[in-house]
Amino acid sequence: HYDGPRKSRPFGPVDCGAIQPTLLESELFGHEKGAFTGAHVRKTGLFEAAAGGTVFLDEIAEIPLELQAALLRVIEEKTIRPVGASEYRAVDVRILAATHRPLEELVERGQFRRDLYYRLNVVSVRVPPLRERKDDIPLLVDHFLAKHGARGPRPVEGISREALHLLQRYDWPGNVRELEHAVERACTLGKSGRIELEDLGPAMAEAVERKGRMTGESMEEMEIDAIRRLLKEHPGDTARVALILKIDRSTLYRKIRRYGIEIP
């Protein structure tokens, strides 16, 4: 938004899963005075307030089916009708939407409108889970240290190699939010100016050890074996290998360099 042509206009985010379904329509489109009990004054909705700018609908999958039809009208006709209003009003906004749920499956189950899905899905950006982009972990840790390092009883400005290695071996079912929580907790409970292995707590180390026992090898060894096997099966076709591993090519090349793997 801030790098585009609409940067001088508002950016309006809303978490669709954090608002009661009965109030979401009013939040998005506004309401007139007296439209319902408690509507003592007219309220401008998010779409109208962000006119000329960008509306970000986070957790779009949580929007009720009955409200999805109204959202489709906004996208197709660029008009809104506040709750209790008799006329439609023109709006010009760019819509960004995000969700952690598989929209394609929700469409097949009838829980998300197919026409709305295709209308929203003009440009799609998939953010891989953190376990598929572990090379990002050192950068994210630096970011969260800058954010939380000064909030504890003592400044925390770094992390030990052993602690970082553990973070990179863990699979992060909670993704980036879980990583941030781990760094924040370590900054709060740690006893020195950097995060040490013991500051991360026993649960993470136990999870990594448990997975290692189940597989008989470390995550790093598994990753090296997988890359070598796929490069042998698809000689020179790094695009295909990256697709199978569900990582981008730049990440694949970083791993190849880091592990010293030869490309056939």
C-alpha cells in the first residue's frame, strides 16, 4: 500500500474473525442512525472511510455466507449500502484479503461462495509455513530481538549459536507468531544479554529430539538427502525440485550452497 499509487489515501485493516458476525456488516459498510438498537448516531464503515485507499480483510474465510453476497456486490459494482440506508453509495478501494484456511476446500464444502473466491483471487500470494523457509529464522529472530529485546529486565541483543540452531530445527506449528512468542519469552526470562539454549524452555528441545528419534536422523540430514535425491531425479531442473519441496528457487540455492551440494 505505502509503495503504490494509493499511498496518500487510508489503509483500513479489519480482522473478520475478531468481530461478531452480527456487527461485521456495520463495521464494513457502516450504518444509519436508528438502523438497529443502539445505533444512536450514523457510523461510517471501513469501505467508506478508506475511500481511494486500501481495505485489508484479514481472515476473510470467517465472513458469514449472507455477508459474502454483499461483499461480492461491493467488488463488482463498487457500491455499498450501509445498514438501514435506502440507497447505494459509490466507493473506490483496493481490496487485499488473507486467510490461514484453505479457501478452495471451503468452496467445495459450500462454506465460501465460489463467485466471491474467484473474484478475490485475482493475484494470489502464498506465504509458506515457517517450517518450509527456515532460512528466514535468523532474520526474523533479529527483527523480534529489536522489537522485544529492551522490554525485559535487561537488554537482550543477541542469540547463541546453539539456541539459533534449535530454533532452526523446530517445525513451528504456530508459524511466525509462535517464533515471536518464543523470542519474547526468552527475552523476558533470560539471565544474560543474549538468548541461550536454556532460555527457550524444554518443550522445544523435547519436540526436536522426539522427531529425531522417530526418523532416526536429524532434520538437516533429512533435508540434505531429499535435495540430493531430487536433484538426481531431475538433473539441472532446480525449478522442479523447488516445486516438489514447496520452497522457492532462491531458498533452494541457499540450501545447496550451505550444504555444499553439487548440482548434476
